[in-house]
Amino acid sequence: MTGLSFLVLLVAGVGWCYLKLTGRIDTFSADGISGDRPPDSSNGQNVLVIGSDSRAGENKELGGGKGAVGRSDTAFLLHVYADHRNAVAVSIPRDTLVDIPACKTPGGRWTAPQQHVMFNGAFSVGDTAEGNPACTQNTVEHLTGLRVDHTVVVDFAGFSALTSAVGGVPVCLPEDIYQRDLSPNRPTRGELVFATGPQTVSGQRALDYVRIRHGIGDGSDIGRIKRQQAFIGSLIKKVKSQGLNPTTLLPLARAATDSMTVDPGLGSADRLLKFAMSMKNIDLRNTKFVTVPWRYEGSRVAIVEPDADALWAALKADRTIDGQDASGKGRGSGRSAGGASQRPTTAAPVSGAGISLAVYNGTRVDGLAARAAELLRARGFTVTGAATASSQDHAATVIEYGPDLRDQAEAVARLFAGARTEPSAYAGVRVVLGTSFAQNPSIDEATPTPAPSAVPSAVGDGARSADEDLCKDLSYG
């Protein structure tokens, strides 16, 4: 449910304004928020969003987590820049290994800190059906060094109601999905749940779609996060296409307010409305979704340093993930707010001197990463590693770059035919090879293909919508 909060907050806030809903907004106690918090040093706002798969209430009928303990299905930190026109959401995979600080249980006891444990364990501290959002907030603040201004929990029932209220969301499946893909412990594959191709899903089927982990793509939680982000893009576009008017807002606003549990700072209609209105000028094309820099550690996910520290530092300084000031500098110069490069580079000769990078094979052709690494070293580049990418179905080569490395990435992109550059949460430069390189495994100077105004991980009107592209995007191509 990554990205859902933006829609939920906006719809809920506008709904209160236009429709005068009288429903009660659920809040969690602030008693469990740690007294040892980072200073409020950011010029923007940080909102922690937690997707809960609790079986409490209506969620029980929708296939929430097993048992009576609330669990966190997904979480991300949304940084709203000080200009209130740009935002970036950093997903934190539930299997990420982190340190959980002391947290308060419902009985009033503070737990001992935990080291190197799964991130989603923070939400389950205290073993309650509602979960422990304060503990997750403590963990995120401890991890990032960023002060969380607000925390929002969105549950399954609310998600289901939202997708039904808009009349369903268009998706596309690259392959057939069976019951065992939803429940891997089944002895047989069971009945067909989703057929290959474009279709519209809502309610329970929408939940089943965003929860698919096996039988599609690489079967990882990282892949599922990308698919959820693409789904939210389709959902938001569907809402926008219907118009934000009282007729369409009433069912959406009811679903939104019923789906949320918020911190006391958002626990009234006036506060929720004020916060939602503070985000009303954010163009969804300027909302960038990334995942915290990561690598696999066995079956778990480890955070990559110093890449993650560089990301948190950029957000603390209210800078975009490509190192630019988000206040509006450079607008009109060919840079999208999400940080994707759109301008062609000059024709100066490419030199690898002073540029370090890693190479990843994004195809199923063996030996490509080693081949590209050899060619780049011959050009004077420092290659820090060559490995297989997390997915192997990239068509074009992508040059990803961290803060302040855009120029280096554009220089590298000139060596790969049809390559595009994209900002990344990682601190360095990463070459993810596509089949275009497999067809011609050589490097020659050329002008790189500009990145689109909204790259596939961004939500907004710029996202690809053709059925064949959507199928490719939703399988994390």
C-alpha cells in the first residue's frame, strides 16, 4: 500500500472541507513516542506511513495477517519539501534488518532495545491487534536521524473500500496467477486467480493483487513494493480522472477516514484538513518513490551504507535525491522535480578519470557485467563491483546516480546506446545493463536518451499507461 497515504490524506482532508463528515478519526497514544528524538532540523515535513495487515475488525474477512497481533505489511517515509510542491517517499522493506530502540507496551513497560532484527517487528511490539505505530516511529527516527512530524496507519479495509469507491483500478498481469502464488504453502497450485493481461480490480481482488509476492517477477518483497507503487499510480490517476467534486469525494472521504489511525497531531477534522491542504499544491508528477539503499543478507534485507546516510542527509537538508535545492532552482532547465535528467549532454570526450561506479547485469545473458566492467576500466573508470541486478528484464541500460553525481552519470550514459539516467537513493553511480547492451556489447560515445519527466517509480500523469508497458512496469521491468 505504498503511496496510498498521499491519496488518503488529500481525499480525507478535502472530504472534511466539502462534505462535513462527522465520523471519528482514530488516533494512537503519544505516550509511546520516545523522548530521545532527533531535532526538528528539516525545512520540510516528514510523514511516516504504515500499511497494516491486522485482522482486527473488518480486516478479518479480507485476508489480513494470521493471528491476533497487528503486523506491518509495508512502510515508507514521505518527505514533503518546504516548497510544498515536491515530495519523495522512501520505502523501507519489512524484512530490513534494523535496530529497534526501547518501545512502550500497552501495559506501560518499556522494552529493551533490539539489534539487527526485522523492521516490521517494531509494529508488533506489545502483541496487540492494533499494532504499535509509536514503536515504528521510534525505529524510523533512530534509523534515519530525521524527526517524524506525523504518523499515519492505513489498513486493509480502507484500501479495499477506496478501490471499490473509484469503480476499480486498471492493472495488467504479465502471466497467470494461481491460488498458490497468494498462499505459497498450498500443496497444489489451485484455481486461476488472475489471467494474463489487462483487467480492472477492486475490493478483495485489489488486495490480492497488491499482496502477490510469488509467481510474478523475482518473488521478492522489493519487487512487490515496485508493483504496489505502480498500482497506486493507476489508482491516483483514476481518482483524478473522475474529478475532485462532492459526488466523487463522498464515498472516497468515508473510506479514507475509516481506514486511518493517526498520531494526535492529526486527530481532529481541523488538523487533518490543515495538513491535507498543505499538500494540495504537490503535483503528483513531482512525487518520487524510491527504496532505501539495500542488499540481500541471506533471506533478509540489509541497508547499504554510506548510501543510506547520504539519502537521509539530503532529506534533512531539504534537497532532492539528485542533490538539488527543491525550492524551485533550475526549473525550466530540463530537470524534473523528481530529479530525472532530460537535457542532452555536450559532446566533450568521455573520460573515466575520477569516476567510480558499479555494474549490474539486468538481463539473462551471462557475462555482461564482467564485459562492461572490462570496457569501462579501459576507459579509465574505477569499477567497484560487477554483479547481477535484482531483476533481469531490463530493455534499456539505465545509469542510476546519487546526490551531486548527475554529470558523472550523463558522461557514463554517453557510452551506452539508448541509455537513460535516473536519480537514485544510492550514493554512487550504478550501471544497470539492458538487452540493448547484450545485442551490442560495446561502448561508444553518443548522446544519451533523456529520462522521462516521471520515471516508472514516480507517480503521476507521466507514468506509462499502454497495456504492454503497464504489464512490463508491473513485473518490475
